Amino acid sequence: MENIIKFDPDELKLTKKDILDLMSSIEKRWKINNKSNYQFIMSMEAMKIGIRMTSQETVTKIWLEIVNGFNELLYENAMAKARGENETWAETLEKVKTKLKEDAGDPIC
């Protein structure tokens, strides 16, 4: 029996509560050193107010873009690190990515 987990990042559903809980968790860590982190705590509170005032649909779309952006940054960072270490897989993957971009412009016959 094959157990395949299907995950589509475009279908990611973060609720306002999920995001606010994450932000509260970060803020709680910062409050351990309230004095040094005061400006970060105040900024986080302002962001939380903005999220509370924004529709669920808008919050979901924004955070979907943020998550996708971070995924792209993590990928680019891994590629840069691998290229710096002369890893052959990085060069191969870069060639595949370039080829896919080139082929995306070609009409299907």
C-alpha cells in the first residue's frame, strides 16, 4: 500500500489565528529580554493589529506569498552554498531549471 502525502503550497491555508499564534510565540521569546527587544515587541504588536483588522482572504493570500518567498530564498541559499562547495548536483539542478525556463516559452507541438 502506497502512502503518498500530497502537498500543494498554493493550497496552503493559514488562518488569522495560526498567524497570530505564531507571532505571539515569537513575541513571548522576545519578552524574556523585554528591554533589549522593546522595539521588536512593539512592531510585532502593530503587525498583529494589522492582521486582526484584515480579512481572512487577504491575510491568507499575503502569507501564502510570504511562505512561497521564503521557500524560494531557502532554495537559492542552498544552491549558492552548494555552488560554493563545488557540489556537482547544484550545477545539474541549475541546468535543469534553465532548460525548464527555456522550454516554457516553446509552443507545444
